[in-house]
Amino acid sequence: MDTKIKDVAKLAGVSVATVSRVLNESELVSEKTRRKVQEAIDAMNYYPNATAKYLRSRRTMTIGVIVSDINVSYYAEIVKGIENMAYSRKYKVIICDAQNQMDKELGYLELLLNRTVDAMILITPLVADEVITDLVDKDFNVGVIGRYIEHPGVPCSLTDNVKFSKEVVKHLIDMGHRSIAFLSGYPDALDSYERLEGYIKALREHQIPFRPELIESGNFNEEGGYAAFKRLAGKEIPFTAVYSANDEMALGVYAACAELGIVIPNDMAVVGADNNRITKYITPKMSTVDQPKYTMGALLAEKLIDQMNENKFESQRVFKVDSELIVRGSSDLAING
């Protein structure tokens, strides 16, 4: 079996980035560490391909960012955090809109392979963990936002979707609701699954039966949320509250309720997630979950840039940021159980 750079790193007891710096004759490596890595290289007869080494040594000072759907406002604050941090470190940012298509995500990852960018940040990607970890094993720099990947070389920035979803459902139950619908996002999106998981766990913890017929997919956009709520209403199954896995779909719920003559919150409580700016300006103001999106983006960008350079934060890979339920007019009316 061919020796890989990660095998050398394991034998030397250092990171892949450290081995890469030794191979590229970086001055940031101590002489003691350099000797240790060189001994591992000699012991394993590791000889990196000269062309590959040349390509790896080239710097474009550019980071690619793949977003699932640029039309979803959730991504704007994350990208702003990434861009501002990157700019402060003299990096440029390229935004790649995958339009919820895995083939497009994979196509954009080619930017890494041909060295158009130095690193890639994926925000709630559809591509499998194995694809990402394989790239990192080949000494490419990849980070993810909105999901967790079990690999020491993949920095992650995320919130606890299950935890805050349980808080949302508990709030609705505390307000007297016992029949609560859930609008999920893209069928293959991990954050959609996790928010659904939190919804189900909260129901069970409060001895409320889980009813699959109260689940509809809205694909994380306003049009999808509108259509999903109309489908729920058409089933003629009584429900008094809707938890939408993001604010975009919840806006669609507002539109559908207005069309159907359903008054929020008197007839229907609505809670979204992500705390988009518009949630404060609609009537009634929307209850939602505030995620520090800017911070998530900035932390991930900082970590990834450090990983490519001095790697001051080598010991920290996963950044979990706290979220907060913000109760506003769309769900603050108590009803009888």
C-alpha cells in the first residue's frame, strides 16, 4: 500500500500540516520537530511526487465557499463572517452556489483539485463525509459549517440543532399546544434531519404521540413552506402550531395562513429558525432561533487559514456556538391544552 502523508504524520506524532511544512521547508517548524518528521519520512520511504509538491506550494490566497442555495438568506451572515475574516488575513473569497445539487457541489470541489483555491468551506453540503475526508487525506484544506465530520483534519463550526429544536417544541407545549406540525428542509440535509430529531424527542419527552402525517418538506425556501403548509391544511388534521426548520419556510407559512384566513398566533402559532432580519419586521414578529451565523463563519475561516499557515489553534478543530430561542408575537399566545 502506498504511503500517504497522513501515515508519516501518525508515525512522527504530528499533524499532516506539520509534515507538509517540513516538506515545503517552512521556517515555522522547530529543528527538533523537523528531525522527527524527517526520520519518519526516511523510515517509511515516503517520497512525495515532485509535481504535486510544486502544486501544493503554490498559493492563490483564495478560499472557495460552497453554499447550498444562495437565495436562502441564512447564508448571507455566514459568508459575511468568512469574508471579513479572510480579508483581514489577506485572502480573497469565491462564492459557489450549488443550487441544492450534489453534482454542482462536487464540480465546485474541482477548484481544490486544480488549485484554483487554497481551501474550500462547505456550508451544509450534500456531499458525503467520505468525499470530504478523502480530500483532506490527500492534503487538501476543507472545512464545514452546519455539520460535524469525524476527522482530525476537518475543522467544523456548528450549532446543536437537536438541542434548540427541543427548546422550540417545549416552548410551544408550554403555551398549551399538543398538535404541532413540523416543516423539514431538503430531504438529504443533515441539519434538517437533526431539527426533526429534536422535534420528535421533545414530543416523546412530554408524552405527546409523534404523528408522521404532521410532517411536510418545504425545501428550506419560502415557496416550499407555503406549499407544505397548504398540504397540511388540506389533510384536515387538526393542529395549532407549526415549527419550521428555517425562517424562509416560515415566511411561506405566513403567506398561506393569510390566504386561508388563519390568524397568527390566535389560530396558529408559528416558530422559525435562523433569526433572519425580516423576522423582526413582519406582523406579527416571528418567534425564531438565533444562531450566531457571522461568528460561525468567522471562526471557521480563521481556523482554516491558521491550519494552512502557522496553525496556532491546532488543538481546536470543532467550534460549537450557542443558539437562543427568541419568543415574539407569532407564538406568545397561550391556549388551552
